[in-house]
Amino acid sequence: MRFVSFEKNGKATLGVREGDYVRVIGDESLESLLARGVSLGEYAKTNATEDKVPADGLKFLPPLQKPPKIVCVGLNYADHTKESKYEQPDYPTLFLRVNTSLIAHEQPMIRPSVTDSEGLDYEGEVAVVLGKGGRHISKGDALSHVAGYALFNDGSVREYQFKTPQWTVGKNFDGTGAFGPDLVTADELPAGAKGLLLETRVNGEVVQSASTDDMVFDVATLISVISEAITLEPGDVIVTGTPSGIGWARTPRLLMKAGDVCEVSVEKIGTLRNVIADEAAR
């Protein structure tokens, strides 16, 4: 199933995509359902209404607006590590995103107004949404903890990312973490979302293209390794890393400006689209 969060009559609403339409389920959020341990498929079958709305023109929301944690993985494609001039680490490079950075499909991605913030860059990624949490999760059991997958564009303000050895600030500007549009349940995809083509396009030009098989640490490994240290919770999101082709590593650099259109597509999951907008003057 493909779950969609959107705004209807000024209220956050949950639905299931059916072709060009979305069937309304209700107003309980995905994070609430996951926290309660509800089977998403059974919940949708039981609560689906007769109300169907066209998907085109919906005001989308991120699939989860306030996930408990957003754990991002850096340097998880070897070609991207190489273009970033880092040594390939033998342990996942982890950092956190905050909920206030999230935006939805078709919402503007914001290029911040700080005077030296010209480096808004794209990073197309696959996001994993957990349906079960735990500590010390074995790699063999890890995929049973996955509720589904979505798309993510880890918009990065590069000058701020590299001000210090810690990447937190450059990865958490408001309006830079695009997430959605659908949560595709794990049963609809290959195990661990393996073997899927990931592409990022800027103004229609393909700038990133790779297979999810190219991840250095696959989904099961990431869940297991993170849970060695951190208690994972239902609704947590793991953003699994980006392949090579980022704008900062190009000559000349390809950095996003107002009016640019950035799209992240992954085979069998869909397309996440955002137009770049400058932050309003204060």
C-alpha cells in the first residue's frame, strides 16, 4: 500500500493512493498508528471511506510530520565518498535531522537568507520508516522492523555544513529536508529496497544516478548498527545516504537557486518534487 499524508479542509488527513486518486482513511497520523503497533494494511482496509480525492493538486504533508528520530547516514555510497574527498569509513557516518527542517512533496525547498548561504545542494536518498523499535536488533531480524520506504532530499547548506567537523547545522536549516510523497509499505518492494534505480534531476537534467545496491551499508546493517547504541522506536526514520553527483563536488559547482526544480525518483517508490525558493526577507 501507498500511504499519503495531506491537508484536507485545513486538517491533516491520512489516505491511501489508488492510481490517480487518494482514498481518505481518517485523521490519525502515521506516527500515531505506528506507535500504537497498528498493522497499516489492516487499518486501511477497516477505516477506508468512500471519499476519494484526486492526487493531482493535493496539498501534501510529509508522510510523518513529527517522527521520533530522523537518523541520516553520510558517505554510504563509495563514489560519493570519493567525490567528497573523504576516506571510506568502515562504520556508518551518522547525524541527526530535526522535524522543523521537514517539507513535503511540492512544497518549496528554502534557500536560506544568511549572507553566505549560496551553497544549497541536493542529495537524493531513500528513507526507511520503522514499524517496530528495539535495541540490539540482529541484522537477520532487522528488515522485519521496517514499515515502509519513502523518498528524501537531504538539502544541504554546504558553507554551514563545513564550518565545523560536525555537519548538524548545515543539514538542519528550516525547509531543507524534503520527505515524501508516499510511504510505500515494505511488502511492495524488494527486501531492503535493494536493486532500485535512484535518480536526482535538477531542471530536468539527471545529476545523480545509482542503484540502491551500491550502498556501502545496506538497510538491515544500518538498523542493526544504529540499535547497538540507540533504542529505535516505531516511526523513526533512517535516511540512507546519497550517491555521487552532488553539486558541491562539480566543476563548476551546481548549486540550487530560486526557481530551480529538484526531483528525486526511485524505481517503484515514486518521485519527490520541490521548487527552490529564497527565504523571505526579515
